[in-house]
Amino acid sequence: MKTHRFDPISFIFGLGLTLLGLVFLIPATPTGVIALLSRVGAWVWPAVLLAIGAAIVFSAVAAGRHENADS
């Protein structure tokens, strides 16, 4: 991969958009942080558990196919 020279204008726009997103993402009060975490936790943890379960099922099915191919 060829390196390229630093582009300060793109860097400033990217940094500005990131900071603007953080301003809207971070709540203004400590109780807002707790409310945000409870809302995020309402869908993140079930999604993580579903992903782990799907990975386990996928690996079990893949292992079963591998054993059948060897027979």
C-alpha cells in the first residue's frame, strides 16, 4: 500500500464532524448517562448474546460438515 501525504483539510473536517457527533451523543447530565446506558443495554446485550449463540451454532455445523467429509 502506497502512503500518501497528510491532508490537513480532510483531517480538520473529519475531526470537526467527530466532535459534532460527540456533542449530540454525550448527555449533559449524569442521570442522562444512566438513562443512555439503560437504553443501549436494552438492545446491545441481547444482540451480543444472539451473535455468540449464532457463532456457536455455525461452528458446530461447520465441524459436523468437516467430520462428514472425512468419512
